[in-house]
Amino acid sequence: MHVTLEMVSGKTEEHLSELNGDCLLHQAVVAPFQSLQAVAAEKGIDLQVASGFRSFERQLTIWNAKASGHRLVLDDQSQPFNLVNMSERERAFAMLRWSALPGCSRHHWGTDMDVWDAAAVSPNYVLQLTPDEYQQNGPFHKLSCWLGEHAGEYGFVWPYEHDNGGVAPEPWHLSYSPVAQQFEARLNAQYIRKILDNSELVLKDTILNCLDEIIPKFIFSACIRK
Ligand SMILES: [Zn+2]
């Protein structure tokens, strides 16, 4: 399937299929993910997606809620950030550690998903997606270890595995690399600038002023395709 700029930026859903009721993935990713689910199940892991595809509009809503202080932004120790005394530039860069700009999220592609193990927690467990849940003594440590050994055999990788000063490590964020690499190849800075300029983005002027710095640091740095 030809990857369009609209697909890369979350402006269309034409490339997606349902994984289950409320989760959409790229239509070429559903079967590989289900294979991974099936082999995980043999080890007692109930591999589930907390978040698959997200649209441009959804990501814009998330960004704006955080940037305007209506939704918490966490720091590297999973503590709430105090954004009040920061300059706009500091606030934007603090947010980019944990939140993608609309048009720039790998979740737009349907190739990436945040995963957890439903068998490891009680049915009323409130999923946080914090690093300690996936580390030793965390409920999803078994999942992390199993994925570390086997996800690669099925084409799944971690774009945010290491802290390179851009996006903070996200042990829950998997990417199906055969398809994700096609999207990475289509990332286009000029197009990103245009859609952000045409959006109702909070901190827009600051973001556009720093965009040449932001794109390599927070977007291209996560690419599997180097
Ligand atoms: Zn994610």
C-alpha cells in the first residue's frame, strides 16, 4: 500500500483495520500482532493494546490539554511537572519528552502500539504506562522480558528503548518495523510545518520557531530506519 502524507500525519483512517472493538491498527499489522498475541498466550501472557492508532485531532486534543495545564505532564521520575514558572520554550521541550506533537506521533501510522499484560493484574487495575510497571517488581516485568526475547522474531521493536535525550524511554511502546519503516521514509518536515501552522496548537509559535531542532531530536531520533 502506498503511504501518503495524510496517513503519516493521522489525517486519514483509510489504511486501518480493527484489532478489536475500540482499537485500530494498520491493516498489514493486525495479523502479525495477533501472531505475537498467540505465542505470548502460550506463556500465560495476555498481550493487549492500550493504545493503537490515534488521529491528528486526538493527538491535538491531548497536546493542548497538557500544554494548557488541564492534563498532567510527568517528569523523568514520573512526578508531575510544574510548568507554571517555565518559559514557553522550556514548557514545549518538557512536554516533548513524553508527548508527541499532532502530525508527528508514531501512533498515527497504526504500526505502533502501547502494550500491557492483562493476565498480570486484576480486572480493575488502572494502567499508568510508567516505566516502573515494566521494570523488575512491576506487574509487566514478565511481559517486558518475554518481549525482549521474542518480539524481534515477529518484526516488533522498541523505537523508544534508549534515552537519547529526545523522547523518554517507553518500554510499553512497540512498533512493527517492516511497515513502520515505510512510514519513516515518508516523514516530511515541510508538511509537518504546514499542518501545525494550520492547526489550533497551543504553544504554536514557539513550536514552529524551534521545529528544525524538534524534528531531528524527537521524531527522526526514534526511527528504526537510520
Ligand atoms: Zn505509545
